[in-house]
Amino acid sequence: MPDLLFLAHATYTILDEYVRIHDEMWASPLRRNLRHLLPIPGFFAPINFATEAENLAVLRHALSVIRTEAEAAPKTAESDSATLLVALVAYVDALAETIQLLESIAQRLAAKAAHTHAFKWSDYRRALATYEESRMRCPTLGLPLNNALETLRNSA
């Protein structure tokens, strides 16, 4: 059980970093509007999509390690631990998919910024819609994970 709690905490740390990257790429509407209203060179640093794509790849790899470790965790007859394991693996899979989709968008935006690849508006909108759909699944799967963690903490 402590291993699963450690893996759940590590997953939360990865989620926190992913949210930071997401927010950096898609700033709040106020910040985005300020960038357009005040086009002062140097005031708003450009987004380095290549670096963000690399950071997302690192996060995705860390999630694959967490999934492998979760699957290798000793199986117990304790139903609370089994519930946590199932919820953790489902959440890690969903988060990894979401990160992979954002990584792909970041790579394509980096290539467009470097003028090495065109990223058509229609392709961008389609990729963004797929990403948003995946992103919205994460909270749905996070709720059972949080409930399993709470149940396990209360029973300890």
C-alpha cells in the first residue's frame, strides 16, 4: 500500500507540472489579450514550444514508469488497495494520453514557428478538439482515484 500511495503522489506531482505547461501554452484570456493589446517587444516572452514538448515527453515517460511500477505492485486481497490500483492505472493512462496529445501539438507548433512545417488551421483546430476531449476525461477519472485515496487513508 505505501508504494501505491507514493505512486499516487508522484502522479499528482506530474499533474501539477503538466498544468503549469498547459497554462504556459494557453495563458488565461486576460494575459492572452494583454499580449495583443500591448505588443511591446520583450514584455511578453515568446512561448518555446520545442522546450515544452520536451518537458511533456519527460512527463509522459515518468507516467509510463509509474504505470509499470503500479502494475508490478504486490496484489493484495485488501479491496481498498485493489480499488486504488485500478483507479491509479486508469488515471495514469488518461493523463499520459492527454500529455501525449499536448506534446504533439507543441511539436507541430514548434515546427511551424521554426518555419519547417506548416500546421494548417483546420488541423490545429482538430488536434485541439481531440486534446480538449482527452483533457476533460482526466477529472472524471481523478474523482475515483481521490475517493480511493481518501478511503485508504481513513482505514489506516
